[in-house]
Amino acid sequence: MQERGETLRLCVACRLKKDRQEMYRFIQLQHSKDVVFKPSRSQFGRSMYLCKSLECINKIKSIKRYKQIYEMILNIEGVYDS
């Protein structure tokens, strides 16, 4: 059972639930197809989470609908695929 205050989210790559602090957050803005990395709390839309592990980052590279997210991570965080 989860403790009070702990927020678990599902990773889109590995499908494991982890604490929100251990993941990247992306949001597809309402009324738009734009995806934002680390959006502010005031932005609304569909959120998705991704583990910060290189394994999960490399996994989404092969999934067509997450290609834009993969490119954002490489540019913003300076993560390089192995």
C-alpha cells in the first residue's frame, strides 16, 4: 500500500509505476498537438511520464508516437543514446 503523499505514475516505456520525482513529465497541450517538457502546474492537457533511465529513453526512440519526446530529452537534458 502506498504511503500518504507518495505520487506514483506509470512510465510509457517500461509500464512500471514509480514515484513522480523519478520521472520526466510531458504534456500535450489542450487544443493543440504541441508537447511540452516539464510544463508548469497551470498548464492543462494529457500528461505522460517517462523514467529517467537510459533504457527507457532508448526504448521510446523506436516508438513512432514518442519520437518528438525522445528528441526533446536529448536536446534539453544532454542525454546521449548508447
